[in-house]
Amino acid sequence: MSSPDRPGVQPPQPIAPSAPDPAPQARPESGGPALAVVVKGYPRLSETFVAQELAALEERGFAFDIWSLRHPYDPKTHPLHARIRARPRYLPEYLYQEPLRVLRALRRARRLPGFGRALRVWLADLRRDPTPNRGRRFGQALALAAELPESVRFLYAHFLHTPASVARYAALMRGIGWGVSAHAKDIWTIPEWEKREKLAEARFCVTCTGSGAAHLRALAPDPARVGLLYHGLDLSRFPPPPARAPHDGPLRLLSVGRLVAKKGYDDLLAALARLPAGLEWRLTHVGGGPLADKLAAQARALGIAGRIAWLGKRDQTEVVALMREADLFVLPSKIAADGDRDGLPNVLMEAASQELPILSTRVSAIPEFIEDGVHGALVPPADPDALAAALARLAADPEERARMARAARVRLEAEFGMQAGIDALAARLEAALAEAEAGAAPGAGPTGAAPGAGPTGAAEGAGTGAAPDALAPEGAAPADRAADRAAEGPRPGGRAAGRAAGAGGQAAARRAGRAAPPGGRA
């Protein structure tokens, strides 16, 4: 998608939030919660795991505000969102949309104790990732650091890429600690240098798959800092279904997922077109996404469009009702060309809760929940022939489907309930808040590494890839100018915020004797 950071290119129009976004404050509030949660967007229909966690933390007595990098775009929300009492606040989505707010934040942030450190860390990141998005993250961090209530002592970010970057920079400015929950795309599509440095600074990192935890532990200076916490499912919201009535019509297939490459819907359509002519089937799909038109065209080209209902976005109550009417749930996940992939999709656990048989693929953490032939059927990813063969086999064996569906519900109840993960997360948050309250070194991880330290806990700026001259005080003037340009957004007829900041950052790097290399995009 074209970057809305470029002048003249309009971003998608957000849906107005259910509660008005509070006006930016001239000074932070004197009272309020000690915890702030940073998310990509809120509320989001596709991120029920975030909403489930926030609601559960509130039930445990945690108070927090939600700081969102984006306004909501979904016209629908889940009933679960209405249970969450925390108020959402929206940071500037694109800096040029709120230039005065960003400039006010810059003026306040300059007076914060860690502004210089945050600026140096950001410039080191910018040298390796000279993209407009990197400039936007720093502008959002300025607003977050300037507008946080004085009471906040810890930031908790969902997703290791953009939200963690904003939380990291803001925490450095404020001199407080931060932690992060990593998921899937955010783990596999950002460069290793960025993961290493964030893991060295964060008070903790939790993630929802064994494969993701193993990868992050290998990069962390202290593997114990990375915890494996399955999202699990709040079983109180997913009671067992009533008995399924006998059904003699076409095989009713259901899939729920965003229409993006990693979900593998092109493979599913190819597989459906290869099913025997005598096998009657219907597919219902729930979800939206950028590939909607392309996939609809593929279905027409394959001659199967008349058997498919594309329902678009639906809330969780509607999804559960559809699960109770279906015969087989199909999720053909795969690894996308850019490395993006699923973790352990919550929708598989939701299907298991309704004793709906599951057919999926051996990708990421899916086999951590589904053992092939026991709790469902798994095939290799990106293999339409194998997918078609499994569909035909399961269509012919309703008893096998029912046996695996019952086993999946039993495993869900025994091993993948929500409470164990919430217990572990609550313990980490309580420890971080207690440390902050006791006046321990703000932001220091379990090994005592100071914020901004490299993986070995060395002096500020070490391990960041920035040449020493780039971190020296005499480099502050060009660095400050770069930050000013990033905060201002594009001037009339001028460049994008991040591009201006990128030019300033690369100039500072060249003064240090090193050209800024292209970095991985996060």
C-alpha cells in the first residue's frame, strides 16, 4: 500500500472511536494508573487475544490506560470490548495530521531526563532502518512520553515491532521500564539486530508459541527474560455446543481469517477446485483483507465461486454461531514471502471449543495444539494437492471428524485455558511495578542491564551499531534538527516526516564516517 506519510496520499479513513479521544494535555495528570498498555490499534476485530487479555487483567485488579498507534478501522467490535473499562487514547497516526500536537510533545520531551538517550538510540536505529516509519515511531513516542500521566511507571506493549519501538523510545525518555508481548509477524519480519537490542532492554518479553519463544531466547542476553505464555481461551465465553443435528446435505466448510498471504486461501481455493466432481461442498469465509478481490477472482476463474460465501467481518458471537452449523473448519496457513506467518491462531481454539473438526497445516505453533490424527488433521503448508486429499478423506468419514473434534475440546480444556497464561503475565507485571515502586533502576532487566545498553549490558549506545562520534554531545545539534523535522511532519510541498528524519540521521552517520546502510523494515 502506498505510504500515507507522503504528501498528497490520503490514508484510510478511521472509524470514529466509541469514546472521544481526550485532548492532548499541556501537562501530564498527577494521578492515575501505574501501567500503560501500547497497542497497534484499538479496538481490532482480528485481535481478540489482546482484548481477552486486557479484560482478564482488569479482573485481576490491574488499572491501565490503552495507548493506540492507530484509530479503529473496523465498523464492528466484539462484545468483549464492551467489558474493558480502560479508556483508549490515540497517538498521532501520521505525524503530519497533528503537527502542533507533535511539536508540543517535542518541546516537553526535550526536558525529560532520558530524551538525549532516547534520541541517540533512535538515531542508531534510523541508520539501519532509514524509513519513514522509523521517523513516525519517534514522533509517536514523543507524544506518548509527553502525555503519559505522572503516575505511569511501566509500559507494556503488544507486538515486538512498531508498538515495542514506540514504548521503548518513550520509556527511555521518561526513565521508566517496559515489557512486551510478541506474537507472530512481529517476531519473524524484523531484523535480528532490532530483536536483540529490544530483548536486552525490555524488563520481560512474553510470547505465545514455543517456536517463537525458542527463537527469541536464542537472541536474548538472558533466556529467562523470555516467557512462553499461550493466549489460551476464556472457556467461560465458549461453552460446549449443543449436539449437532444429522446433516445429509453438502459438506459445510468454514474458515475464519484475514485475507492476507499467510492465511493460504489461494491454496484452499486451488484444493477445492481439485475435489472429486461428486463431492458436494459449500465454503463460508469470515474476515476481510487486502486480497479479497484477488481471491474472489481466483474463485471465479476456477469455476467454484457459486459455492463460496464471503461474509466479511463478523463479531465473535456470529462466528460461534457459524461454527455450530459447520461440518469442518479449514485454516490453510503458510509462511508468506516476506516471512510473515501465524503463531497459534486463536480461531483454532475457538473451533475446538465448539467441537468443530479442524483441518490445518504444519506451520509455526499449530502443531503445538493440534496433533495430526488426534486433535485434527494437518497437511504440509502451500500444498493444494495434500489439502484436497485431506478434504476428500474427512468428507467421507464423519465419525473420524467427530472423534478428533472431541479430543481437541478435551485438550483445550486441559492445557489451553486462559488462566495459566494470565497468572504468569500478572506475576511479571506485578514484579515490574513493584520494582518501579521500590525505586530500582528503571527499565533494568533481570540482569541489571541499563536502558539503551547493548546485549552485554555495556555503556549507553554500545551494541547499537552507532559509531562513537554519532553518540557524542557534539552530534546533538544535527540530531536535534532531525528530530524536529520528524516531529513537524511534511511542510507544505515538502517531504514526509520520516524521510526528513532519515536524511538527518544519515547525515549524522556520514559525519561519523559511516554511511547509513539500508535496514530491515519493521
